[in-house]
Amino acid sequence: MLSPILLAALCALALLIAASIRRVPEGHVYAFRRMGGHVRIVGSGTHLVVPLVERVARKISLAGAAVPVEGIELAGQRHRAVVYFQVLDPERANVVLEDVEDVLRASTRRLLADPALPPAGDARRAWLKQSLNAELRDNGLLIARVDLAALD
């Protein structure tokens, strides 16, 4: 018969071991933050973490996402844009991922107010995609597509 103290210690040890194992799903990257602020990026698979010291700070999907940009005025007409992006380098993207939607919206609005913006159509979307990629590639992001449509 095990004593209650030994049984409690074994249960605590089992919980500690279970808390030390993290599984990151395929197509995702997790950023673990330590108490001191150090960030560690891990890819998909099973990983050991230090319980109570490291925690998941951010879950990053590598599949891609879309950010809608509302309330755009072009030539006196209201437009709506959708920016499709993908994380290419989680290490560099970790800096902007916390507010990636705000960064994309602000950059899109600013570029749409640029005088160099082509007049309409596919040339406008291609120019916007290229300009966003030029700005954000250093942050580990790839702009895959930009849809821009006039609202009725």
C-alpha cells in the first residue's frame, strides 16, 4: 500500500510530465515565451517545454489568412479590399503577427491613396500586391492576392 504522500507526489510528477509535452499541429508554428521574455519558435510535431516557465504566446498558421479592408474611397466611390497573406518566415513574422491585421489595413489604405496607383482593374490589383509585398516581405509575410471591388 502506498502512503498518501507518495501517491500525491507520483500524481504531481505525472501532471508535470504531461504539462511538459506540447503537440504542434501540422501547418502551424507556435511561439513559446519564457518568463524573461525570450521567444522560442517551434514547428509542427511533439515538443518538450518547461512547465510554469514557458507558455504558448502565439499560434501561427502557415496556411494563410485573409484581412478585409473596409471604407476605402477611390475616385468618389466606396471600395472594399481583401488582402490574402501567408506567413513565410515565422521568426521574422513573430514581430508583426500580434497586430498583422492593423498593419495590413494601414498599408493598404496608404497605398491606395498613392498618386502612382494605376487607374483601374487588374493593373491596380497587381500594383497593390507588388507594393504590399515590397513593404512586408522583410517581416516574413507574403501577399498572395489582393481583391478590390467597388461597393454598390
